[in-house]
Amino acid sequence: MRRVVGLTLAGLGAFLIVAALLLRSFVGGQVIKLPLNEFLITTLEGTGVSYLSPSTGNSVTGATMRVTSTVKGRAKLGTSSTAVWDSFTYLYDVTNHSTFQFDTRRVAFDRRTAELVNCCGSNVNGNTAVRQSGLVGFLWPFGVQKQTYQVFDLGLNKPMPARYAGTSTIDGIKVYRFVEHVAPTRSGSQTLPGSLVGMPGQQSVTLPEYYTATNTFWVDPLTGAQLNVNQDQKVTLNDASGAQRLVLLDADLKMTPQSLHTVVGLDKKGRSEFGWLEITIPLVLGVVGLVALVVGIVLARRKREDGQPDHAEASTPEPVLDPAS
């Protein structure tokens, strides 16, 4: 009986050890995914912002700009591998109490890698012809590495390299810092009255639009959560010689403390889930399994207290009488 119990314990222990390894390396990777149903509002603010007012056509300087982004998941459009989120970004001049711009976007992305995929009506400002690729731009993959990532930039509607630039800490969480540098790059063109761009002799003029940016991202390497962001961007109209004719937007935008607090709180919940699925539970299973395996092996090999092996007969047979006696 003791041998049977030992073998059973040894088998159970081996099973638990294998289960711990699978949970750490495979199951966690299948269970932990970016959510289908998300709702998050974040805000960036910048002071001393310059821009061309779309309502008055006048240049505005020294304004405080607030950028509010609302993200909402479309769970019904997602699958076990792909999530679909909609975002609405609203740029508001707090100083002059006027709307500057708003943008809409739908993204579809891999729930593990945050890589964009083109499906499910993905678009930028309703334009489904924009082929989104690279990382989403506000989401990063689980297990971020110290390397360069291609991040989709809405200023150019294409991915741009964000290079690893160091490690820092946000509210006790170690984060990797990535920086995207965009040299002045043509991003389109605009037709405006010549007088508006210093060309009064022309009734209207079409000038190329140039986008320049230094975008910095602080990312939790474990969860891939983007905890903080700084967007220093400039959009100008330049003439054929490359000289700047008009500033459309010049803003250095930073995440507000309240938004930072919200994002960090969500990330800490995610880190807790990681800890349970990839560390605590596998460790407990592994330790219990190892103990069961050792105890089972000891019981299976142990002999009976009377010194007889487990297969010995319960009684000694009587000697055969000599027929000659």
C-alpha cells in the first residue's frame, strides 16, 4: 500500500512541476493579453503654444493647449488574438477658450505584440486608405526590450523608429525610455491666401507642410504599458527655398499629473496579474510538486518495517515431510 501511495505522490509531483513550467512559459502568454473592452481618458498639456487658428485664420502665440484623448475598446469587433479600439483626441486652447483640432482613429492590433493590423474598419480620421503598421503608438508589447521599435506616427501616417534611450523610475516602477526623433519631413501641403504667408502679391499659394518632432515614451518593460509621454512637435509651411513661412502648430505637450496617476494605477494592477500567473502560482506549484515527488520516491523505495520486501508472502510455507521418515 505504501508503495502505491509513493508512486501516486511521485506522479502527482511530476505533473505539478510540468504544470508550473507550462504556466510560466506558455499559459501565461495565452492568458495575459491586451483587453478587448478598454476605456481610458488621458490628458496632455503644454504652455507657450503657437498655432494657426482654424476659425479666425490668425496666428496665436503663448497659449495653453490641452489635449484630451479618449480610448474605447470595441469588444464585439475583436477576437482572441486581435483587439479593436477607437480613439478621439481633442485639442483645446485653454487660454482663448477655443477648439484647435480634433482627430479620430480606429486601430486593430495584436493583443500580445501591440502590432497594428489592417482590418475591422481601421482608419485615421475616417480615411481607411491609411495603412497603419508598426506599434499602435500608445501601446507596447509585453516584455519590452532595449531596442528600436517602429511606432506609428499620426503626424506622418507612417511608422517611425523609437530608439531605446535609457532607464528611469516612475512611482517605483522601472521604465524604459524611448525617443522618436523626426527631422523636418514633408507631411502634406496647404493652400492659403498669399497675404497669410507673407506673399501679398499672390491671391492664393500652395506650400508644402513640414512636420518635426521629438516624442519621448516611458514604458513598463514587463507589461508594455506606456506610463508617460512627451510630444514636442512643430508643423510649418515652408516655401520652395525651405524658408519657414507660417507656423501651423508648435507645442511641447506633457502628460498631466492626474493622468499619470491613473495610468500608473492601471499598470500596477497589470503587474499584479503578471506576478500571480508568471511567478507566484508557478513557484507554488513547482515547490509543492518537488516535495510530492521526493516524498513519493522515498515511500516507493522504502521497505516494510519487518525488513521484508513489499512483495514477500504474508506467511512462511510449512516444510515438506521426508517420505522416508
